[in-house]
Amino acid sequence: MLRMAADKGEGYIAQGLDIADLLAVVYFRELRHDPRDPDWTERDRFVLSIGHYSIALYAALHRAGYIPEEALETFGLNGADLALSTFDDQPGVEITGGSLGHGLGQAVGMALGYRLDGNPGRILCLISDGELQEGSIWEAAMAGAHHGTDNLTVLIDSNGIQADGPTVLRMEPIADKWRAFGWDTVEVDGNDVGAIAGAFDDLRDRDGRPKAIVLRTTPGSGIPTLERRERAHFVRVEPAEWSALLEELERENG
């Protein structure tokens, strides 16, 4: 992600870093998918509702075999396949992102469609705590519980920030809200791979209700310089600083 953003001097790096551990678990432990056949009908689907987190999704898709390395250099450029917000014409990308609050509704529809077709695939949908301020999220939450979409798991990135600073509305208690809406819910450290994997294991065999994992994350996780930034939603970095951030990341993470 840092290399993709370096030439641009800016980007949603902090959010990308805060969900990197989650995407590692999703793409290399949980998701049934095949980059040789991206449209495999029985695949599990990962729905990124937060389209501006695209830099993290593209990095994961590259590591998973969907996106060649040379394509990463075009990220965010006019006319490039890898747009700043996701488009579903890119293999491995399930929905067009950008306008927030709509991904969960689409995920509920996918889950219902899979069930009607007898498809064994699962739907995983990543939303943000900022999106919880959208009424459409709670309409989808009610619908998912009403229809018993137990093939659906919503992943809530709770990093406490949005465009202008901290989340505007009081979100807490997030986990209790989802439980009240009828979802089997667990809450974990979203920057701990083992904890995330354990949450998936805990929910795996619970049938009859949709599932929710609340991930408590730190923007810029793994790079202390970015973790300390007060305004981390959209990071602007001087050209000489990128190499220092990369060195810090490699030093902090061995």
C-alpha cells in the first residue's frame, strides 16, 4: 500500500493499514475463491462497502493472484483500472464502492440469492463505524436478521474516525446494537490476526442468524508515526517521508 501511494503523495493509508490484518485472514484463511476463475459461482464473496479502502483491497487481491504487480503502479491514475474507489469491473471486486452505506444491503441480497439457489458460498461484508450513521445500514441489518441470513457475516471496522476527525455521532455500544438487531456478535482486537481468526472460528457453526464481528482497529496500525496522527482519515505525506514510513513499517514488523 505504501508503495502504491508513494508517487501520489497521499491516500487512505491509515484505513488500509488498520484492516490489513483482517484482509490477511479473509483472503488467506477464510474465503473460498479462485483467482483463475474469479466468477466461480460457488465462491465466497467479500463485499467492500467502504469503497475508499480500495488500496487495501487491491493489495490483498494482488497477493491473492488477481492483480499483476505492474497494475498496482496505475492505482488512482485517470483512466486506470484501479480507481481510488472500487469498481466491480475489476476481477475480485464484487461491488462498486464510493457512496457509503449501501454495501450491506447488497450483501444481504447476495446472501438471500445464494440461499435460494442452494449455493454453499458465504458473504462477508466490510463496513466502517462511520457508516453506522447511515440509516440504510440498519435497514439492511433488520432485513438480514428477519430473513435469517446465516451465510452472511458483517465485519465492522471500528477505528473511531471519519473525514473530519472522530466519528460525529455516538456509536457505542456497537456490539450490543448488533446483538439487539438479531445478529450473533463478537468483538475483537482488529489488529490481532489470531484474535480475528478466533472470531471466525467462534461464529462458524452458529446457524439461523447472521453474524457480526466488531473489529477495534488503530488507524495506521504498524507504523507508529501514522498511529500518532490526529487527522488520519486522508493522509498527506511529503515525498521524502514515504521511504521513512516504509522503513518504520519493516522495522516494527520484523
